[in-house]
Amino acid sequence: MKRKPLRLGRETQFGGFLSGSIPLIGFLIFGVIPLVLSAVVSFSELHSTDLQDMEYIGWENYSTILTNGDKYTYASYWSTLLYALNAPICIALSLWIAYMINRSKIGKKFFRSVFFIPYVCSSVVISLTFKTMLYRYEGGLLNALLEKFGYEPVGWLIDSPWIFMLAAVVMTVWAGLGWCIVLFQAALANVDQTYYEAAKLDGASEAKIFWKITFPAISPTTAYLLTMKLIWAFQSMAEMHLLAGTNVTPAWGDSAGWVSDTVVKHIYNMVFVRSYEYGYGLASAAGWILAIIILIITRINMRTQKRWVNYDF
């Protein structure tokens, strides 16, 4: 005897539909609508939050940034490119650490937990910790270590823009190691051991085994991490903003303070600090140009992955 299909009442169906549509509503309110609005504003001149003051000017904002932009706008893109170097450095270092941990006989879970702890901390906590405990000129741990060995203290965040960038990259690499190490360890654990056994029987060296077997086998994980880390690097703001504070640019002079401004931080300054000069239109155009750059870099990265990513293992 066939059972009659269960029919839900209209109230139950409406409740289920409403519950399932909450994520969609949130995406529309906080994702699609701001995206469309920023696209519209990027073709306009606007210096206030009142949309009635918006004046359509076409492609002028994009032309201003690409051809007639000031040095701070151009410099923010160069600063972001330099800061993005933390992505390949972090991936290479985390791969080496994960490889060494997997070869260890004991303590795998312990070291995995130790390296993963910084990843669960917020970027605000990490930035302030590095700024106040490690990079501080007087009383900082790094300068205390230098003085112990007879060297002069270094102003990590004030002496030079290049030292500042190095300090920012080192901090970001340290903070991102844990996530990469966990994924690399999982990828390394899934490599078929018969490949290693066959290579050892043929007398292959450790270096040859790594480049001919290990790296091709984990190349999909490497490609994923490279793509995600590059996207995050181009969207970063909090780390540089907290490290730089408000006193770095005057200390370096007008020509060097740009290194602490990523594109996202510069867009923030366009809107909330110097809106009278730049305006919401220029800021929106700068944001869309950054999105296009990220799209192009991601596309190039995915196209080049066909040459070195191997899915046959």
C-alpha cells in the first residue's frame, strides 16, 4: 500500500521559504546592492553621502586615475604589489615546514597546532602585538636582541619605508603560515607511498623525489593557496593601517610615506579622510580598477597553472 505524500501547509511552506531565503536576502543587501551602487557612483562626481548631489561625468574618474592620477594613488598600487610578495614567500616557507613536520617521527600534531594558533587570531591582534612588542624602538624584543649583541636599535616602523615594508611582510607571512601548513600536511599525507618506494628502489635522491613526485602531487593545493593568498594580499588594509598609525608618513617625508598605503587603505582615505578632494566617485573607480586587476592576475594565474599543476596523482 502506497503512502500518501506528506503535504505541508502554506504557513509551513512559507516559513521554510523564508528561512532558506535569509542568506540570499543578506547577499542582496550587503553584496549586490552595494556592488551596483558603487558601479553607478564610479561614473559620477559625489562628495557627500547624499545621492541627490551625484553628478554624472562618464569615464572621467577612471581616466583621472589611469592617466592623471596623483602620486599617492599610483603609489598605493605599487605598495600593494610589494606587499603581495608575502604570498609566494608564505607558501614556500609553509611547504618546507609542512614537509619537515611530515618527515618527523614524533610531534606532528603538536607542531601543527603551534603553527596554526596565529591563524585563529585576528589581524588586529597580530598587528598590535608585533607593533608594541616586537617592532617598538624602545623596549621592543627585536631591538633588545640587537642591543644584546652590540648592534644599534632599528626603527622598524619609522626609519625607512623599505624596512617598514619588510616588517609588514614578515608579520603577514608569520600570521598566514598555519593555514598553509595544515593544507600542505593534508596534501602530503595523501600522496601515494608506492611512488616513493619505487623512486628509492631506483636510487633517486631526496631532491629529485621532491621535485618529480612530491611537488607535482601537491601542485593543486599549491595553486589554490597561491590564488587565495594573492587575492587576500591585494585586499589587505588592516595590517598596514595598524602598523603605520598616523605618525609614519611625516617621519619619512612626503615622498616615502606611500609605502604604508595599500589600495584599499587609500580608498578608505579617499572616502573618509579626504572626501573633499577625491570624493566617492574616484574612490569607487579605484575600487573597480583594483577588482579588475585582481581578476586579471587571477586569470593569468589560472592559465599558467595548466603548465605546472598536475591532477594525475
